[in-house]
Amino acid sequence: MSTLRLGRTQDKLRLYALLMRLDRPIGILLLLWPTLWALWIAGAGQPNWGVLAVFVLGVVLMRSAGCVINDYADRRIDPHVARTHNRPIAAGRVAPREALGLFAVLCLTAFALVLTMNSLTIWLSFGGVALAAVYPFMKRYTYLPQVVLGMAFGWAVPMAYAAQTGAVPPLAWLLFIATVLWATAYDTMYAMVDRNDDLKIGVKSTAILFGDADRLIIAGIQALFILVMVLVGQRAELGGGYYVGLVVATGLAVYQQWLIRRRDGAGCFKAFLNNNWLGAAIFAGLVAQYWTA
């Protein structure tokens, strides 16, 4: 009997892990890179290791919480989309109330970590939770849910600055804007994968809003992102190492345009995944810059 109960517990934990997308860490990485950019710039290449540990764990927890609440919000949509119909809630393997409970546990655990930071960081964390909670519902009311996702992912930037320095200077908000632009671009690529299904079921996205101009608008957003990152480098008085990373990131953005040239699902998804390397390139440039300096 105990063996049977253990087996059921293991199955349930496996389903929770799938619900949290722990098997697909791309979301964690895309949230982690701007967090690391902020911590490295705010700490002049030497971030507080305790703050770093809290934020890395917080990224994992909040991205997982975001996936859970997203699947809860989409529980009546996912069964009708080819890419998502096997998700735990959509397939009936995890009850909606279980998902809400898991979301609460993840958020409370993340908040417990934030309580070890200063008061400004704690207050800012409420904004992060609010953005994570409302984002999944935006696709019903606006064609710009990708922008809201960018705000949710970018909110880690002012929080990181607050935790590292006790303040949120204009440079932090500039980096926040860059993160919103970057996330809007790559999540539009992601939305292009589901565009046909979304049109059938009435879900809104920037991919639908942009229509045939999608590639051109994505390219424009990517160009703005690179421009803002150049301004970040100037304001932070960064040098050659950083700009080498930014040149590599620009090359990757061009490569992503080539991947989405036919607007096919496989190419768009590959372009979305490639943004992990774009974020890593900028971080590598930051590390190189401060190391050589």
C-alpha cells in the first residue's frame, strides 16, 4: 500500500514538474539573462553573491509560477491548440484547483526569499507578482500580451537594482525598456507558431496584430532593443568587451530574421529558442568587460 502511495506521489510530482515546465528551461533562461545583466551592471561586475543566489532561485520559482497560472488561465483554450493539448491541466491530469494551490506555494516561496532583501525590493516584488498573475489573461483583451510578458520578465531588472544598490536609477529603467522590447520580439516569434490556431479560437497576440508586416515590425523592435542596449552601455560607461557581445547579439538577431523568413512553425520556434544565445552573448560581453577592466 505504501509503495502504491509512493508511486502516486511520484506521478503527481512529475505532473507538477511538467506543469511548471521544468522540462523546458528556455523560459527560465530568457528571464535569467536580463536579471544577470542588471546584477552585473548594478554591482560593477561584482554582484553580492547572496543577492545573486536569491535572484537565481527567484527566477526559477517565478517562471514556474507563471507557467502554472498560464495553464490555469488557458485551461479551456489549450485543448484546442495542437502544441498545448497534452499539457497537464488541458489533458485532465491536474485539477485547476491543484494548479492554483501550486501557484500560491511557488509565489509564497519566492516571497520568502525576497523577505531577505531590503524594503524597496520587497515592495517592488508585489508589482512582479501582479504582472505574472495578469499576463496569462491579457490575450483575451488585448493584441499586446507579448508586451505585458516583457514587462513581467523585465520587472526583475528594477528589483535586482534595488536589491544590489538600494535604489532604482534611470539606467535600471532603460534596461527594463530594453528587456520589454526584447521579450516582445521573441514572444511574437513564439506566437507566430500558434497563429492559425489562435485565429480559430479567438486568442489575441502581436503575431496576429502585425499580420503580414510581422517580420518587418519584429526587425524594428530588435533594432530598437539593440539601440537601447547601446545607450545602456554608454550610461554605464562600458567598453569594448560589452560591445563585442552586443555585436554578436545583433548577428543573432539577423539570423533569427532568416529563420522566420517563411513564417513556418519550425523556423519561428527555432528563432524563439535562439534568443537564449542572444541573451547569453550580452551577458558574456558584460563579464568580459568587467573582467578585463
